[in-house]
Amino acid sequence: MSKDIVCDHHNILNCTELVGILGRYYLSPAYGIEFCIGFPGNLLAVLGYIFCLPQWQSCNIYLFNMAVSNFIFQCTLPNFSYLYANNLSETRPYGCVINRYVLHVNLYSSILFMAWVSMDRFLLIKYPSRNHYLLRPQTALIVTGLSWIAVNVEVAPMIVLMIQDLQSGNWSRCKDFSSLEGDMNLLGYSLGLTLTGYILPLLALCGFSHKIAHLLHIQENALQRKTTSYKRPLRVVATTTAMFLVFYTPYHVLRNIRIASRQSWPWMELCTKTYIEVLYILSRPVAFLHSAINPVFYFFMGDKFRELLVAKLRKLYHKILTGCTFVNIHV
């Protein structure tokens, strides 16, 4: 009997160690790789929009805001990577709150702005002359402002929960969203955030993707020719929808199961809860991978953005090459 107790205790120790092992050998390198890929891509996109785009359309405004959000989030990844690599917790309360706030704002602003981009592409195909009021840059600025307000309202309760949790722990332990404790019903809030921040924008992406496909089908039948130039927005919107579906779904499902296992399922064994947490940890870098991949969509979605940026980079390259040749001649 005592031998069985010792074996069970040994198994519990082994399963609880998995969280720390994943932090050091999975989360740390994953966030490091995402930073190395995503930081230069988003920086190039932000600078490209600022310096290379003479005339801004509604789509550019949505994509620029998404690029800024992704870029700010990328700046937090080295800190996350360092902490997980050294098995440390964020000791600065303001750093803990700011990093988690930036992470979740980026998570939900990205899919929301991409939903607006898909709406913009649909309207552009339906109104090629841009005579619809939603295609005006002024309208896009208003929609953008309201979107930032909406996302911050969604994330604000989490900030309150984080402050309450930090206070209860003497401001010394920075916890992940799924491990927070406070006066609020964490599972109810997480489910509501999943619905408003993820499911509704995803349904909008699917809806506009379907509308674009339907509109292109009608145009092909009416004109009796292939509308090749308009099929690119359909492919990009459909690919974006699939990306968010694949990246975000495991994270949100496992986050809610993880919270439920802690709060609503007291009968569950410790190792089973730990295995759920392990799956949740595995899903986190996958969900945040969108911020490293999004720069690809800036080039294919932005009106003339790719051509202008490539032309600017080519011009800069020739200027540097000419300068190097001039230096070599005089040396």
C-alpha cells in the first residue's frame, strides 16, 4: 500500500514538472522564433505605410492599424522568451499588466481589423468606383477608432482581474489569463470574450468570403469571362479565415477548458488538470503566430502597397550600391 502511495506521488511530481519544462524548452524558443520572423516583417510594413504610401485608402488604414498592433506585440516577445527560458516570473506589476494587455489587445484587434478588410474587399468588388460611404478613408478612421474602443472594453475586465490577483499575491506573481483569481466569474468572462472577440469576427470573415465568392460567380456569368483580377481578394480572405480558424480555435477551446478544470471540476485529478494545462500551453504560441504571418497579407491586400514598397526598396538599394561604388573608386 505504501509503495502505491509513493508511486502515485512520484507520478504527480512528474506531471507537474511538465509545465516548467514546456516553458523553458517550448514557449521560450517559440516566442523567440516568432519575434525573429515577425518583428522585421511588421516593422517593414509600418515604415512602408508611413513613407511609401502617398494616398491612403480605407483598406490601408485597417491594415496599418493591424500592423502597428502586431509590431507592438512583437516587442513584448523577447521579454516573454527570456522569462520562460530562465523559469522566472515577471516581478514588476506594471510590466505584468502591460505585457498581458498588449498580448490580448493584439489577439482580438487583429481578427477584427481583418474582418473590416474583408468587408472592404467585398465592397470594392461590388463598387469598383469607390462610391460607397464605407470605402471612404474618413469612414475607415471612424470604424478604426470604434474598433480600438471595443477591443479595450473587451480586455478591460481582464486588467481588473490581473490587478486583483497581483494584490492577493503581494504583487509578486504574474499569472496567465487562465490562472487568474478575483471577484469576477473568470469562466463566464472568458466565454464572453471568446464569443465577442473571436467567434463574431470569424463569422464576419466567413460571411464576407462567401459574399465575395458569390459576387464573383455572378460577374463571371454576366460577363462570360474570368474575373481573374478580383479572385485574388477571395483567395486572400479565404486564406485569412482559415488561418484564424486554425490558429485561434485550439487556444480558445483549451483556455476555457483549462479555466473550467480549475474552477468547476474539483473532482478531476491533479495530473489530468496538468495535462489540460499542457495542451493549453501548446496552443498559445500557435495562436500568437498570426502576428508573424500577417505581414504577408499586407502585401497582397493593400492597394498598390506592394508595388510602391518594392520600388522604394529598389531605389534605396541602387542608392546604397552607387554610394559604395563611389567610395571604392576614391579609395
